[in-house]
Amino acid sequence: MANFSKPTAPQFSVDVYQNEFLPEGGREVSAIVTVTSTGGGTSGFPGHAGGGSAGVVIMVDCSGSMDYPATKMRGAREATAAAVDTLRDGTSFAVVAGTHVAKEVYPGDGRLAVADARTRAEAKQALRSLSAGGGTAIGTWLRLADRLLSSAELTIRHGILLTDGRNEHESPEELRAALDDCAGRFTCDARGVGTDWEVKEVTGIASALLGTADIVADPAGLAADFTVMMEHAMGKGVADVVLRLWTPVGVEIGYVKQVAPTVEDLTARRTEAGPRAGDYPTGSWGDESRDYHVSVRVPQAAIGQEMLAARVSLMAPDPAGGDPRPLSQGLVRAVWTDDLVMSTSINPQVAHYTGQAELAHVIQQGLDARKSGDRDGATAKLGRAVQLAAASGNADTAKLLSKVVDVVDAATGTVRLKAKVAEADEMTLETRSTKTVRVKR
């Protein structure tokens, strides 16, 4: 592996898209906030602008079910080896075997190893000892990953978690407590292999820890998926970035959601950050762009008046330990007008992402209805999903929907439920339901 030069500081920009015009008596203000980071993941790794480094812990399910079929355990070993190969020199890392307990596989001394040719070879040698047996208690895996990532001074802290089954050896409350304790301490991508795992469990882990979730139905696809995941992790340049929303007196927060590349409601994750200001977590950033939907309720005002409805700032930790530093900001405005055309026009970005959020919601409702035997409810919701996917150009989601329903007319959302649906197809649609398509600007 090559050595990498120290990168320059990533540059962030914030762009606000909205229709600021309100009719007389109007109070609802919506805006799409596009955040773009450049230069954070291309100049090298793991040195960062803040002078820190990165650590990754790979958590591999080694419960008994990983032997049925045996290709799952073999695929997991190969995938972890591929991920280790993708580690860049200087990255701290560890491998954890997860059953009803968590066990360090490498380096095994309660610390992280530092990636170089020797440690990568040792780690891959250690992977050969991985075998299936025991239960599943994912909270214990996450807590061990947290302890390992806390054992070194790191700027970027990331986990990769693979499971093939349900979390049957601890209560949902124990897993939730572990997620609450780990939230904000490291980010984590979660993958389900095969079709015997619980979608809401895996997506819930990724959501709580601001990572990605996906299905790898065929174990043969694990190595390619793990390689891409690790490359993405290697591209992160700045961690613990928050979206800070400041609002004037009298303005109420409706919601704050990430709407691209996936839908993630951040409203309840607000932490107070001074008078009338709150922070919403966004995790780690490389070279990428994300969209957020901010909705606020302003006081009534007379025609001709205008006001600042909200100030959106991107904040990052100060490497020296001082107050968070601003990276960029944008303004959300409200202007009252008696021009009917101006006040009733819907901003294209707001309209697009309102539809994408609804698309994610109705897919979940439709699949839940289908599982409970409510065929009429499932048909109506999944039909609406087909209509929204077609209207917004979300071809990937439309393709996944077509494996669960027969599409009669996409434009009107007329569909029929398929008599037989492969379990992998239904799980793929559910797992990827929150993935959105960017608005065409």
C-alpha cells in the first residue's frame, strides 16, 4: 500500500433552495439545504486537516447460522480480508468476531493495530480461525468496537458490521441502550447477508450510527461490497459535523430531515447549542453532497414584510478543543406578498424531496400491510410508491417495486400484488426504500 500525503482542509458550501414568498397569513416555510464538501477525501489518508487519524473496526457475525450455508462464513472471511486489503497505511483497525459475546480476532490486545504490509498480512492470517458457533448479541459487538475505537486518539471513528440473523440473545432494549451509548462516538455501516435477518434491526443500527445499510443476498457479493464500503470510509476527511439551526424569536422548528442520498429524520436528534440554536448530527464527510429539508413555522406578518426565518450553519469540532468552528452557512427567508402566483409557486427542490420522503414512507407502509395480510392496503400504498417513483425518475426504486407488484399503469399508480415474491426481493426493497434520487437542477 502506498503512503499518502497530508491532505488540505476540506471546503464546505451551503446552498439554500426555497420559495420565500408567503400569502397573507402564511406561516409555513420550507427550504432544501444542499451541503457540499470538496477536498476532504482526495488528498490522502489518514492524516486530516485537524491533524488526527482514522480507525475502523470490522464486526463479523460468527453465530452458528453463518454455517448454513457454509458459503456465508467463507464469504465473510473473504470480505473481511478484502476490506483489510483496502485499508490505507497508517489507518488504525481491528477485527471483532460477534456471537452472543464479542471477541477480538485481531490484534487481540484491547487496542487497534496500525495498517501496514505486516499488520494486514497478520490480520488476514487471523481471519482463517473464524468459525461459526453461538448466538447473536449485536449490542456487545458495538460496545467492544466503541472500546477499541476509544483506545486511540482518532479523528475519524468508523465501524463495519455484518450479520446474517436476528438479534436473539439480547433484548431490543439492550440493543437500543448500546446504540444510544455509541451514537456520536463512531459511525457504522451495517450489512445483512442472506435473508434470515431482520431489516428494521439492521437499518436501525445504521440509522442510529449515521451509516449505510444494505442487503447482500448472495454471500458471493460480500467481498465486492466490503471493498466499496471500506473505500468510502477511507475517503472521509472530517468527522462529527453538525447542522446548526438558529431561529429568531417566535419561529418554531417543524422538522429537519436528510433527504439525499437517503431519507433520515434528524428532528429528534437535536441538541441545544445556545439561545434559539440547535445542532443536528450529520456524521463524517468526504467528497460528497447531501440535501436536507428544513421546515419552520414563522409568526404571521403583514403584506410587504420580510424576515430571516432561519440561519443554517455547518459546524465542525475545533481540533484544539475550543468551540465548534463554522464551515459555511445559508439563510432561509420569509417574504409576505399579495401576488398569488409568487406565493403559491412550489419550489422544485422542495416538491421533489417532499415526494421522495413520501415514497420511502409508503413503501414501508405497503410492505407492512402486505406482511399483515392487508392486500388492499398494500396495493394502495405500493401503487402510490410506483406513481411517485415514476414521477420523480427514481428508476432504481421503480425496478425494485416491479419485483413485488405487477405495474399496470405507473402514472396512475395502478398495480397488482404479485402472487409470489422472492424473500430477497422484498427485503431489498425494504432495506433500500429510503434511498432517494437527486433533484435535476
